[in-house]
Amino acid sequence: MNQDIVLEAIDIGKVFGDVLALQGVGLKLQANSVHALLGENGAGKSTLVKCLMGYYRPDSGQIILRQKEQVIDSPQQAARLGLGMVYQHFTLIPNMTIAENIVLSRPSLPAVIDWSKEIRALQSRMADMPFQFDLQRKVRDLSAGEKQKVEITKQLLLDAEILILDEPTSVLTPTEADEVLEKIHQLTRSGSLTVLMITHKFREVMRYADQVTVLRKGRFVGAADVTQVNPQMLSDMMVGGESISKPPAREAHASFQARLKISGLQVNNDQGLPAVKGLELEVNEGEIVGIAGVSGNGQKQLVEALSGQREVTSGNIFAHGEIFVSNQRSIDKHKFYCLPEEPLKNACVGNLSVAENLVLRRFNHPAFVYWRWLLNRSAIRRNAEKLIAQYKVRTSGPDQAVSALSGGNIQRVVLARELAQEVSVLVISNPCFGLDFKAVADIRGQLLAARNRGTAILLLSEDLDEILELSDRFHVISGGELVYQTTPAQADLNTIGQYMAGH
Amino acid sequence: MSGQDIGLWSVLIAVLGGAIRVGTPFIFVSLGECLTEKSGRINLGLEGNLVMGAMVGYATSYLSGSPWLGVLAAAGSGCCLGLLHALLCQHKRVNDIAVGIAMMLFASGLAFFYGKPFIQPSAPRLPSIGFGNWSDSPVVRAALDINALFFIGVILAPVMAWFLMRTRWGNSVRVVGESSDAALAMGISIHRVRLLSTVAGGAFAGIGGAYLSLYYPGSWSEGLSSGQGLMAVALVIFARWNPIYCLYASLLFGAAAALGPALQSVGIHSGYYLFNAAPYILTLAIMIISSDRKGTLGGMPGELSK
């Protein structure tokens, strides 16, 4: 039995400053299996993996590789020991070809590179690889799925025996994700590979993993064969005893009045090429309309056009039947608010306090000023205290700089600011990206509550699960066009995946 | 009729000769800048390296009697300035542009300070090869009087292109310049690659400076450089970070700079100052074209846009 353990981490501890990132964490990888490493953001998954890959030296504990203790102090040494990792943020070079990327990653390059010889050697090895592609293509022209395949192939060509995948499917369509994981699974079965996969998707764990290890707040919670667990058990292990707020029930609305209407909208990207092409869309009162799609299909440009950050080439945006141009007067009149992704960058002033950020849109409102021009600091503070309590923002107080908050709390602050007033139309993009379970549940609950109050919400998200959970109906965006429309009840993952991939 | 012909020919030959004569320092500075930028860093301080190289080269040539020793010393001074730039930039949150401007002022000031005693004396100059000796025409002879450094520059460009594409070290430079994430994952030391690239780039700029003081214009004075170091930055953008294109672009800049004097030599005096401004107008035009948001800038190292 012990023979089968190819890699074992025992009692790993790691401290950053005064933060305990890992404490007494253990991990056992069985040869030729897929092992899932599960945990919320900040649970220590990445830290553990980086200790294995030699990016960090653990402060305590041992790493045993093929029954021998190893001290791994650089990624290069990890590579020599047969460990390879595919990072969530790809490390391919966009301006180079696939062949250049793969050849240059080889540790023992000759001083003078004979490219034609290298490429011939590469081509002869490609036959044994699970994925095939044209080696002369530039990486910048590849889709996220293709990049993922190139990254995996690169590691396999480097003779990685243990492959670590960090959230391998986070940027892939469901179809691409299944294809990649299916191939990975087959490789482990053919006896040449062991895979450790960081993920937070239960479906992937249940379907493709053999064993699972769960971490929470830097500690080991449990490990099991996948056959002996179910998603509910995994979820309980991940979040521990913390209570997750239940989403409010969906209330039906009697009247369906179009609050936001987009007609023939054309928007260009930074290169001057059309990114949003003739978009037609309506969002009614008390309705969440989702837009699902892989990142980079025009979502960013659409949100920027709606929020007035980007010029509209042609077409119109209507709010309550009137043409809407994003300026302070029509924003106030139509109660039309946009929440772009990455709120710290796009919707907050990081160095201002939480209280100031909470009135950023309305600091000149009569409730917050004396004699029309002097800020009423105590009113601003009272407003902040109320919203902090109501939206469960974890902060040291209203005067703390907003940039010092965690991602989930920044999103709570921004949502509190936008939803504290009456909101008629809300456009929101990836509201839960990178947040932990509890924050996700809170934020989704707030969005549903706003919907029940009658707000028309346009939700753009790269997370299909989020779209399925929140929206009343949704579109799929691909190449700047809405290519498919359905409702969560009727949605078929396969069909949606096809449309997301642009087929 | 034939008089006009000779005039036109002599302008063309003078422009060609000027392209070579004025363009040579551009070749060195732009290749230096190209190498540094390929590693993902901009060194605006090369103007300082140029002035310092001119002073050190001239002084060394004067004191030792050997202009080639002067060229070597100029390269050495460029190395030192490049090293200083690289070391300053290695600190977190230090902006390479700001350091470059500081270095430019620092190096020029230092060169003026130590160069005072060398303004008067005349140092041995770099020899040139008379490719025009077959001709009776003094215009042709002057135009084809070519310095050896030009040939070194012409060889340096393809060598650098070969180095960047075909060698392990050169590819490390490209990887570091394209993506520091990728470099980290490959185990390439970003600091070391950028340091060496900046040092080597600084040395090339120093050689360019030595050419100014030891060949053309051929003496040391405070007004020696007319911003070639800064124009080289625009030139590299124009050349799309390709060493071979850097060579062509340098010759184009040289030709633009030679236009005014060439026209004057055949008696066209009107618009003399306007023609003299040609290289600056060219720089400006390139900057406007290349900063057009709608056009994508091919060949730009990925790390430069961050």
C-alpha cells in the first residue's frame, strides 16, 4: 500500500509575517490517480502547492517523494524531480509561438538553439501527446482552452510525472473542461501520470478525482476516497460550522415593464475592432437577466459602454423607454447603476475610508451636506455605520481605508452603496469572483432581494453556476453577440457549452 | 541642365554619406536601447551614456594617444552608467523612466564637469577608410569616407538579431521582456538578465558617444549631442524592437539629419533650419503614429506595456 504513495507531505507549516498560512497540513498522493485539493479562497491550497513546487520553503514539515525525503528549494529542482505545475494565470508568452514557448521552457537548452532541429524533435514527440495543435501559431491567438492544453502539453513534454493543476477549468467552457479533464484522467489510467488538482467545483471532484483532500483556514480537515463522499459532505468540510445565509425566495412579479433596453449596440475594443456587435437585450422590472460567456467575448466592453466609460459606435441604450446617456443627471433620474468587475479598481477609491466610499455617489446629496456645500461628516459616518451593520462588512470601523479590506468586504461595501438607495436598473459584472462561500452567499442573497424589490438586474458572469443560480433567464455571449437564450430550468449544459465555445 | 543633374546627384550622395556619418551613433544607441527594451526595461538615460561616452572617449584618446582605447573606455563608462541604472531599477516601486531621466541629467552633468579641461586640446581621431578615393569628385570622396565603427555597427545588428533568436541567453532576454511570470516559472533570474541587458545596452550607447567626439563632429564640447540618445528611444519603437530594422531606421534618421547640410552644400539656403529639424520632426511623427490607440504595436515586448 505504502508503495503506491508517490508524494507525501507531512505536517507542513508556513507562516507569512504573523499570518499562519498553513499549520500541520498533510497530503498523500497515490501513484496514477487524480487527487483533488479542495478549499475556499485563503484556505492555503496555493501555499501548500507552492511549497511542493519550491516557490516557498515550508517552515516545518517534510516532503517525501518516492519514499525519499526531499528539500525542494526552487521550481527548477521540482521540475528535475518530475513535478510540473500549470498555473491558473498561464505563464505562456503571448507574442511567441507554441513551439517557442515549449522549447524555451526546457531546462537544458543548448547555448545556440537550432530552431528547425528543435521543432522537428518536438513534432516527433507530439504524436504521443493527448492534445494536438499547430506549433507555429502564436499563443496570443489561442483561446483559453487551447492555452490550457498547451500548458499541460508543455509539462508532459518536460517529463512531468506529477502534474499539479491550479483551478484548471476556471476559464474554460464546460465542454472544454470535460475534454481536458477526461484526457488527464485517461493519462493517469495509462500509468504515466499522477495529478494533483486544485479546484472548488464539486462536480469535477465527483466525476474525475480518485481522492480528495480538504483544507480550511490553513489546516487539514480531511481526506477521503471520492467514492466515500458526496458534495454535501465536502461542502460542510470546506466551510466548517459557519452558517451560510439562505437566499431569499424568488417572488413572482405581476407587471413586466422593460426598464433597460439595448438596441443594436455596437462597441469597439481598444484596438478599434468591434467587440459588441448589434446587441439586442431587454431587462424587465423585477428580473435578473444573465449573460454567460467565456471572458473576452465583449462583456467588458458592454459594461464599459453601459457605464459611460467607453464610446458607443452605434445603437442605443434605453432606460424606462428614454435614451440613456451615462451622466450624473440621468443616472439619478433613472436610478441606473453599474458595478464593473474588480470593484477596488473600478468602483472605489482605495485610499479613501469605507465611510467616504459609501457616499461616493451621493456626497453632494442634501442628506450629507450643510448649506449645500459643506460635507456633513457625522451624517456620512452614521450612514456608514448603518450600512456596515446591515451588509455585514467586516472592517475595523468606518474610517478604515477601503483598500485594506478583503475582496469579499470590498464587494459588500460597493453593493451596500449601490443598493442602499432605490435602484431601478443594476448592471453587475462578476460580482462574486474570487470570494469565499460566505461572501458569495451574502452577495447573491442581496441581489435576489433587490430583484424582489423590483430592480431590473443585468448580470454578466463568467461563472455559469452563478448565472444558473441567480438569473430568471439568460443569454450566452460569444464573439460580442448574444447567440443563445434560455432559462436556468431549461438549460442544457452541453448546448450552452457549445454556444460559449462559439460553435 | 547638366549642372542641375550634378546638383541633384551631389545632394543624393551627400545625403547617403550623411546617413552613414550621422547615422552611425544612432546605430549604436538604438541597438543598445533595443537590447535593454527587449529585456522589458526602458533606459532613457542613454543620452547621458552618449555624452559621457563622448567625453571619456575623447579624454582617453587625448591622454593615451590611442582613439581605439578611447572607444573602449567609452564603452566602459557606458557599462558603469548602465549598471547604476540597473541597480537603481531593481528596487521595488522604482520607475525605470524616472531613473532614466535622472541618470541622463546626472551623466551629462558629470561629463560636462570632468570634460572641461578637454574642450581645448585636440585628441587623435578615429581613422576612416576612403572608399571614394577612386573618384575625382570631392563630394563623393567626402561622402564615402567611412569610419570603421560604421561597419562594426552594421555587423552588430544581425549579430544581435541572431543572439536574440538563436542563443539561450538571447532567448532568456526575450522571455524576461515578454513575461516576468513566464521567466519566473522557467527559473530565469529577471534581475540578472535585465542587469546584464542594461549594462550591455549602456556600453553600446557609450561607443556611440565616442564616435561623436572622436570622429564626427570629432571634438568634445558640451553641445556635442543633439538628443540622439533620446531620439534612439523613438527609433527603437519605429524599428519594432527588431535590431535589423534599428539599423535601417538609424540610417534613415542619419539621412534626415544630413538633409539640411546637403542642400546647403549645393546652394539651397532657404529653409535651412527647417531641414535641420528633419530628424526631430521625424521623431515626432513616429511618436504620433505609434501612440495611436487604435493601432496595435507589433513586436513590443509584453513587459513594457505594464
